[in-house]
Amino acid sequence: MTLAKMSGGLVTTHLHASLQGVFFSPGQVSLTDESVCCLSRRLGNMAEAKVITGAVFDDTKKYRYRLWRRWNSSLPSVCMILLNPTSLGIEAKDPALDRCAALAKKWGFGAIEVVNLFAFRAVRQSDLWHVDDPVGPHNDQHIKRAVGHCKTCVVAWGNLPIGRLDRAKSVLSSLADKDVYCLGVTRLGQPRHPLFIGAFSDDYLGLSLLPYEAPMDLEAKV
């Protein structure tokens, strides 16, 4: 592990021995009182291409603003906007991230950037509503950066309580100049979350990207 101070933030890199000296920072993240934890590692057997994973946290580690995986630098990236990040570390197995990566590979992308409506790290959705700022003070700027250098944007946060719909609308309005896709919609018109599609099978791998438009009568449905 190596530590370096950079523009007021702490850059931490963990390098697999076979990847000595590799550093990946998509979009040239600008640090302002935030910590960036970059983990570079190889997944699977030695015959597979190296997968580089990294994440951007705030100094307290209460918020995770971005997480990425890159397995093929010659292919474009896809940005996926989910609900909130897990409380697990980036080295731990993350079912949602694994599904996002599997779908991105199937669709022909070489990397994923994962951002969230709410950057607060929580196990359950209900935990988000018991903190003063579940969004995170720098979340919007990181969503903008992630979306800005990805070819495609996919929204996939699942159903939100009616009192939190304005957050979804705010993020969608910031994507007005982008083609926005989803994995299908719930009966409430919200973009489906990858963990709630074919939960006990690999059926989710058959999903195609669909254009997403939030219904005008969303609040009435809820």
C-alpha cells in the first residue's frame, strides 16, 4: 500500500504484485478534502485480463461518491446510477456491483462507473432516511464527472419513497443532454434495480438496455 497527499486529499493505492506501478484514476478526479481509495488487482486466474477497481470516498468514509471497474481499456465505459453504496469495502464481494459488471461486459463495454442518488453508505434503504444528508455534499459533482466521460448512462435505483422522488428528478434533469437507459421499469415507473431482477438465477443476463423516461404522473402512482 502506498500513501500520497494530493490537492488536499489522501490517495491510497493497493497494488497487486503483478500490477506494480499501475494507477488508474478515471476522469482525472480532482480532490477537495476527500479521500480516494484505489485498489488495483487481478480477478480470476492469471490468463484473464487484469481488472482495475477504484473508489472515491470522503474523508470520513461515510460517503462513497464513485466506484469503477475497468477490464478492457480499448472499449467505452458505461455509467450506472444506483440508489446508494454498500457499507462494505471495495475488496468485499458486492452482488450489485458484480451484476452491473456482468451486464456491462455482455453489452460490450470495457468498464463501469457506479454512482448513486445517495452517497451515504448504508446496508438498508431505510437507513438513509435517518441521516441529515444522505445525498452527500459532493455527490452531484461526482455524478457529473462520471456521466461526462462515459458513452452510455443507465439509471437503476429501484423504487423510492414519495418524499424522495425530488432527488431522482433532480439527477434526471442533470442528464437532459444524455440518452438515458434502464433495465426496465417498476410498476411505479421507477428504473429497476439489478438485484431485483432474476434474484435467484442468471435471468438478468438476458436484459437489454431500454430508453428511460420518468412518467409525468409518477407521484400520483405512488
